[in-house]
Amino acid sequence: MKIALNWLKNYINITQSPVELSETLTNTGLEVEGMEEIETIPGGLKGLVIGEVKTCSKHPNADKLSITTVDIGEEEPVQIVCGAPNVAAGQKVVVATVNSTLYPNPDEPFKIKKSKIRGEVSMGMICAEDEIGMGASHDGIMVLNTDKANGTPAAEYFNIESDIVYEIGLTPNRADAMGHIGAARDIKAVTGEEVHFPSVLDFKVDNQDLTIAIKVENQEACPRYSGLSISNVKVAPSPDWLQNALKSIGLQPINNVVDVTNFVMHELGQPLHAFNADKISGHTIKVKNLKEGSKFITLDEKERKLSAKDLMICDGDSNPLCIAGVFGGIDSGVQDHTTNVFLESAYFSADSVRKTSQHHQLKTDASFRYERGTDPNITVYALKRAALLIQEVAGGQISSQVQDEYPVAIPDREVLMKYKNIDRLIGKKLEQNEIHTILNRLDIETTDKTENGFKAIVPPYRVDVTREADVIEEIIRIYGFNNIDLPETLSSSYMASFPEVDPVKMRKEAGLLLTANAFQEIMTNSLTKPVFSQQLDGFNPEENVEMLNKLSEDLGVMRQDLLFTAMDVLAYNINRRQNDLKFYEFGKVYKKINSKYKEEMRLGIYLTGKNESENWIRKNESVKFHDLYSAVLKIFNKFNAESIENEEFHNDCFDYGLKLKIKQKSVAELGKLSKKALKLSGLKQDVFYANINWEVLLKMVNTNIQFEAVSKYPEVKRDLSLVIDEQVSYDEIKKISLKQAQYLISNIDVFDVYQGDKIEKGKKAYALSFTLQDKTKTLTDKIIDKTMEKLMKAFENEIGAVIRK
């Protein structure tokens, strides 16, 4: 964003030097990234003076040249050879003296030197308007009508001024500073000088011959819409002052009406739009959404297909005139022949404009401001300001009352403040009067003052100030960060409260646990192939989140499962002889359900190949399901998750698998991947995969950890061998055991499982070890025997177990 110093001085008294002002702006948060001196005419006409042609005669050696003597205010007139056909004695002209520089083309300046032209000395140059950047004509020299003395600098005659322009690195949160008035507000907060808004007291309605009604059909996207009509305007080039103001900040003048709307936008930060009122059928403006796919030609002559979410400015017949807050239409704008104008000043929803601007890939000065948030309370003032300027530069009459659709006023925000929080966050105790002075200068009213704090009333145009911490930031940026002394030892302080279960901390702890167990973290692309969801029955291809501008078919959709992208990583490593892999990944998965998008954080764990490297003391064994299950249980135990239930499940993604539940909610699915799934990435060796719903697991974290002393009474171990149906799971055995003697059983272990020809087909043998302990007394043999008998009877009755004795 550019701020011109001379323009800025119209609104506030500035006593600082340009360099000092740049430091002030930077200290308030409007960082000055560049500062340059500019001139409305390149070179500022330095070395050019007003001269008077005293004599003019033909050049003896050239038919088209003349020899002149010109009084340029020196002791003697100078001789200048001139080729202009209209040069004559008695004329007042512009003379470029020796050693001055002209800029007919800003990129190719040339210096005036003493020279000989066809044998005659020439001590300067009599200038045409295109040679000094004052126009495009080269038909002859400029002839002036002036009484100014010979030798008067041409810059004085043409009222050429230099200016300082600041390039501001505006951060997205400072929507209030997107104009010269916004910068003036910050200067006021530092210096105490008042901001002078241009007066609109002279605004009056001349007649009501061109009243245009306003109907806002989408009030959510357009909370306020204001407008008025101006008739009998004369569209023409803008006067010099207006053109120079726009040129100083890099804008190209268009015509007087459009230039005024741009001027007011960069003055107040409020975008405006001028319509050709004769193009508005039914003398009605409708603010509405059109059907999906409707066509509209914008000012850049491109035909665009509208989204049903695009807010449009339409006429009485619902014909589109403008994309609200973004870009005008090719037929409805102000042109040279326009005589009647409808002027729009609105407050559009930032979200609505941002989505539309992104959809059409259109970034304009108006959308830049609307996307960040404008002032809902300035629309009518901006309208009156622009109307008066249009009358000044283009004539015309105000031909309607101000039409203002504002059904629900946007209120000020009330923020409760505490002095102790201000002192704590700033790191320095400020005087209460100083705090209130700073806020009042920022248009933040302070009320309900007590010894402990006050209430801050924040106007709606400060869209970034919503919390106590934001108000404190306003205080410190005006007070000055440089005025806060740093202590010898640094510390941090926070206004926000932190959740009992910190997702970032939990993720870090889980990652450290898995890393300590020889797992490596991977990060994969969220984009994947559509084929995964199309060929695996566990996924619905209609729930794919498809990319609009996909780079390739292999990156056409967002992943529904971490497995989709991780299998490619496994295949990549295995194809390079890295066969023994233990990976984990935190990442999001994405689905589109009923036209709404859903994303969830997941933790994926992957095992393939050998469990560990072979050595003299351990066998080289392949990973098994229980290695994966053990890793998942370690995560659950780390977070003290309780009452974990196992449930078998089957789909074509897994050969076999378990679903882990806590409080009836599915938290994880794990198992051995099927050949069908492996084939999609060309994998040929077994892969075990666990998919943990990280967000659900975090809700199950038990932070209420209790500690108790180690029991002084001894433990007793008893073993039991069962022959059971192969469908019976260990989880069922555990539930029966705890149901019968939960207060005595402290642990259950399976130390052997057997299936083979020594027992009946369809059966399996479990060897269980029970650890019994009474924390109040020493167990007797009678109690131990009675407990084991109770367990055996329960196993026989409930799961048909045969006790091997």
C-alpha cells in the first residue's frame, strides 16, 4: 500500500521530517518498506525556465531551422537554434538551459549541451510539450500566456511539486489502515494531532428525478448497501490535482468520475462503484445471487461463469451489472458518453468477497479491502464525500435521496479490561491515564472505570480487535515497543487458557514413544490416486475430495485414509532393498459427505519385514500381528486410556483385523493388509497396519492418574491350561476372569497358544498365568484354590472350555 505525504497532510498536521514520520509509522505497525521522492513531471522541470524570444531569423544553412535570441533572465540573451515551425519573436516559451536534463521518455533522459547546429551555436533548447512530459503534442513549441518574469523556473509556472511516497507493508489484520485517513489515525494516536475528515456539510439533494430503489436479497453477504444518483455529469479527464494525487500512489487516471471513486477509496479505505444509471433497468438495484453457471462479462472483456455463491449487483430485471465488491461489468460502467451516474457504497461480508475473488482469481483494490473488512458505519459519509467531489470535477445534480439499506446495525464490541493483565502482558506498569489517552486517540472509548479495570468500546472498523489481548496490543504499539526495557532474564506470559489435554504435547509424547521403540516418522502427500477408494470396498469413491486443478490423475483426490499414501512409501523403500520397516505418521484424512467437507487427524502405524536384525542371541523373526497390537497398546497406556474392548472385523482391505473401542467408540483399527490392498502399490510382502483416530483418542485421555503404595502382601501365581473353540478370543477369557474375581486378579498373561494334531480340529489351547493378590491381607491356600475353582467352572459353563489337568 502506498501513502503520499502531501495527500496525508490534508487530514492531519505533520511536523516531523519525512524520515521521522517513516519511523513513527513503522513503530505503530505500519511498516515502511520503502520511501521515495516522486515528481508529477519526471525531473521536476529542473533547469527549465520561462524565456522570451527577442529575435527570430532563418538559419543560413538549413531551410527548416531558425536562429533565435531568447531572454532567459540573464545579463545577455542567449542564441538558440530551433526547428519548430511556429517559433516567432515576442513569444513566451519554455527553455531548457545548458546542463539541464529532459525526460521525454522516463527511461531515456537526455542532457542539454552547448552545441553547434549546421555551423551555428545553440545555448539551449526551446521545448515542445512532449519533450518535457507535459503532453503528447510535437507539432511545435509551447507558447505560454504569462506575465511572469523571464528566468522564472518553469516548475513554478506549471505548479510542479515533489512528494514523498511511503510503501507500507500492510499486515492482513490492519484493515483499518487501508487509506490515508487510516494512516492519519495512527499518527494521531502517537502525536495527539487531530484528524480532519473532509467536510460534507455542503451535501444537498438538488432534485429526486433519478431515484433508484435498492433491494438486498442476501443480507448475510451484504449487511449494508447505500447509494445515490447524480444526473447531468460531464465525463472528461480529471483536473491536475486529482490526476497528480492518483499518479503519486501509482494509479493511472481514467476519467473524472472513476478517478473520484478511486480517490475516496484510497482516502477513506471505503471502495465505491459508479454505474451508468441509464443501464439500470426498472430503476432498481438488486443485491442477490444468481444461478450456478450464469455468464457475466467483466470489465476486462472476459466471460466468467458465476458460482451460486457469488454475490451480484443486478438491475430490476435481475441482469448482472457487477460482481459485488470485486469487479464491474463491461456494459454498466461509466464511459465517455455517460451523463447519469448511480453511486454505490456498500459493506460486504469479508468471507463472501474472499470466496468470490478466489473463485474467479480476481484481485482488485476493492476486493483487497473488502476481504480484510471495511467500516460498516462509513458508507453514507463516503457516498456524500464522493458525490461532492464528482460535482466539483464533473458537474451534475444530486438527483435522489441517499438510499441506505441497513436493517441490522453492526454494534460496537465491548471488551472487559484488567489493569493487572495490561501490566503483565506489556511487562511494564503504565499510568492509567496514559492507557486511556492512547485508547481514546485510537477511537476506542473507555467506560465503567474501576480500580481494577474498565470496559473498552471498540468500533466495528477495528475488525482485528476482539479480545483483551488485542486491546493490550493496541496500547503497546502506540506506547512503543522500544520503550519497554528487556529484563536480564526473559520469561513468557499468556492471556489464553490452555486445554487440559494439549494435542500438540500429546502428539509429541506419542511420537517419542514410537521412536523409542524403533519406529521412524514419515510425512506423505495428502493427494493420492482415486483408484484406492474405487477398488477397496471399505471406501466410497463418492466421498472423495477432488482437486479442481489437479496436477495429474495420480494426485487427483485427497486421501480418505493414511494407508493410501503410506503404501507408496513402503513400496519405494522395499524396491530399494529396505525390507524391514517400522513407520508411523500423523496426518489428516478427508471426505466429502452430503456436500460438506470433513477432515480428521489420524495416526498410522506400519510394520513389515523382520522384527529386528538377526544376531547371535536372537532369531531373525518376521513381524506379527501382536507386534503391531503391542505398539498400539503402548500408545493407549501412555495416555491412560481405560476399558479397551476388542472386536473382530473384516473387509477387503484386511485379511483379518481388530477394532479397538473405548466407551463404545471406535478408536483404532489394526490388522494384516490383504493382497488386494497391497497389489495397488505393487507390494508383495506382508504389511501390518494400524489406523488410530487421533481426535477420538485424545477425548479418551484420562488425566486423573492416581498413585498408591506398593502392597506389602505377597503375590501368588497360578497357571491354567484351557482347550477352547478357535473362535473364542482372549478378550472373552479376560472378561470372564475379571467378572469372577476382579478384586484378586492383578494380572493375566498368555504364555502359550497351541493349535495342531494333538488336540481336536477347530480347537486351540491357551496356557494362562494368573497373578493373585489381596492388598489387605496375605492370601491363604483355601482362598486361592476356591478362586481358581470358580474361574474353571466359569470357563466351562460360559465358553465350553476343557480344563487340562
